[in-house]
Amino acid sequence: MSERSGTLADDPFAGRRPTSHERLTGLPWDASYHDGPAPWAVGRPQPAVVRLAAEGGAPAWLATIKRI
């Protein structure tokens, strides 16, 4: 059985296979940002990003991002 619908207008994934998040929600990836922060937005930089920035492996401004 194909994951594609009859027409591209009916296909929220534009003919491509949906990601695991899209399969879980049934919505395109961009819809995660429409009604507030995305589920993975934790309101602070991820610890790995802070560590990279502190070690000079990422731009310092990257560790200041609060919400994307």
C-alpha cells in the first residue's frame, strides 16, 4: 500500500515519506511550530551546545539561544 495520496494537494507530505514525528502526529513537520513552541523546545540551550560553545567548537552566540 502506498503512503501517497491521490493528489499532491491532498498530501501534506508533498509526495515524500513522512518523518517519525510526522507519522506520530499525522501532521507535516512545520505544523509543530504553529501553536506555540515545538515539543522539543526546552526553553534553554541544550547542554551539548553550551559545552561546544564553551570549548570553542561552536559560535558563542549559539549558547545564548533561548527558543528557536
